[in-house]
Amino acid sequence: MTWCYASDLHGHESLYLELAGLFESRHCDTVILGGDLLPRKGGGPAGLELQAGFASTFLREFTVRICGKAGGRVYAIPGNDDWIGAGPSLRGLESEGLILLPADRSVPVPGGFHLRGYPFVPPTPFLLKDFEKRDLSRDAPPGFPGRIFATVDGRIGETDAVPFFSGRTAIEDDLAAWILGDECGQTVCVMHGPPFGTSLDRLADGRPAGSRAVRDFLMRENPLLSLHGHIHESADASGEWAQRIGKTLSVNPGQRGGRLSAVWFDPSDPAGSMTHTVYGPFQPRDRS
């Protein structure tokens, strides 16, 4: 059993084609996509139209290719650069049996594993806010110069940041309901935002930009594996793309330049088999 994982492909067809090639060359049976699936083009209806069209055309062709290879499977969550309004196009692929969307739910995976997805990230400087929330419940709503783009009452457009964020649960609140129990050792969490203050959430200048709530959840529930994205440059900035957080192996392969950054691994032994397309096999760092 071999899975491959990538995040932040942002609708770049060349990266999807590289990922399909990796799936085939490594004889994988599962592809997992960790968010920011679709092309980005600012805010407003034009951006949504572009994303929905990509999902129903190129992304459909990609999933057909994967599912046609020995019954391969595709699992995907959205990310902060994906519009909520593109969801119907993704669910159309799910209705065809071409993709499974584990966002905010747990789905069984062959081999006795469970996949659980979470697309939301703490507030960013970027325009789209559909998949952003306050990190901790005590955090004040972020202040932004001008207005933000978001989907409100089913319509996308400009809105005010403070009431938008105040009216949403925090990431901390959402993850408080995730009780893995006896399934923790067989659960793989796909969470677009990486855990805060780790080697997986570093901006180019070294500052952390991940989620405290995600890190607290991993320390509390100890899933087998957590797969992240969002911070493209983190592996370059920190020199690491995977690390142990408590009992959990956490991974952010990053996504830099024109070459695919992805990993492949055997889910029954993630640490022993995890390999990066650019950096090679996982080498645990002594943190004592």
C-alpha cells in the first residue's frame, strides 16, 4: 500500500501531471490533495467561474486518470485560496465516484485507516476569506485595511472583516469536537494549515504562520499522521518538511518553483517510508 500526498497545486496543470506520474511510477493506490486545489484569480465572480470550470474539466481528467489505474483513489480538501462556491463542482466529481471529500468528517480508507480533513487556516493577508477563521476562541477578529472578499449568504463579494470573523467559530472550537479515541493510531488528518511554531510553518523570513489550535489538537489526540500545506516556503526556510509533534508525524512538503513537491509513503509505517520528491527520505532530527 502506497499513498502520495501534495498540497497547494493551485490549478497548475504541470504539477498535477507530475503528481499523476509519481502515482504511476511509485505504484501508488491513493492520492491525497491537501488544499488550494484550484487556480486563483483575485476575488469576485470571475475567480469563482475559473475555479468551477477547472474542477469540472482538468481536475476531472486528473481524477479519471488516477481512478483508472488499478482502482486508484483520490481524496481532497479545499484550502484558503479555493472558493466555497466551487464546492458543487467538486461534489459533482464525488457523485461520479472520482474523488472523496473528507473535509470536516472522517472517511474510512482501505487498510483500516481513517482520513479526516480540515480546510480552515488562521487569517492571512490574502483576499479570499471563505476558509479562514480566528485561530483561538479568545483571538480578536483581525483588522484589515479596506474590505475582504468572502461568500456570505451564498453570494460572493466584498464584506467587512470584523462581523465576518466574529460570526464564525474559531479553529480551536471546531477541533475541540474531534475526539479520535481508539482510532487515533489509524487516523490520518489532512489539515491545510500547519501547526504553529514548528519547522512546518515558517515564512521566508523565519517567522511562524501556522495554527496554535492545530498544534494543540495534535498534541491532545495523537493521530498517526498529519498532512499539511499552506506555507509554500517552509521547507526551504526551516530545512525540514516533516517532524514529530508528540506521537504524530506531521508533514508539509511545501510547493516551490516549477518542480512538484510531494511525498509518498506506506501508511502502515509513515516514518520509515516517507520520501519527498525533492529532499529524499525523512531523516528524524534529534531535538533533545
